[in-house]
Amino acid sequence: MTAIEQYESELLDYATDRLLSVDGLRIIGTAPRKSGVISFLVDEIHPYDIGVILDKLGVAVRTGHHCTQPVMDKFGIPGTVRASLGIYNTKEDIDILLASIERALGMLR
């Protein structure tokens, strides 16, 4: 279990660094020692629009309120795109996610 936790933490750190390189991307939820989930927004682009394009590119993410609509309403967040990482993911998967986000943003901006 310790090895799994360490691996997922390394993936989360790698994904966080890579995603923060995207112009206009903001990660929602940056608590220390969080699980392998990254929720984000990009500029004023609706998360559903990004999610639909990522789906068409073969990248599985979730979009929406993720059972936190009252909190998101309070902070004026329309929802987020959420990528989940686990033992089955690799850094290559994260690189594909990043390239797909960049491609989606190229279509939406």
C-alpha cells in the first residue's frame, strides 16, 4: 500500500506541474496530501465544453459539480473538469491528457 500511495503521489505531482503549464488553467483544490484527483478550469471556457472534446479525443474525464454544487455556487464556479489518477495510470497518460487539453483549447479559444 505504501508503494501504491507513493506512485500515485508522484503521478499527482507530475500532473499538477504539467497542467499548471497550460495558460489560463486553474486547479481547484490544492490541499497537501490529497488523493489522485485534479479538478480544474480554464479561463472562461465551460468545463463541459472541454470535457466533450476530451471525450472525443479518447480521454476520460468527468465534468460537473461532483456533488459539491452548493460550494461551487458560493464561489461562482460553474463546475470543473476532473481527471482521476490511479495505480493503472502512467506519466504517458498525463502527457496525453495535457496534449488533448491543449488541442481542445485550440478549438475553443
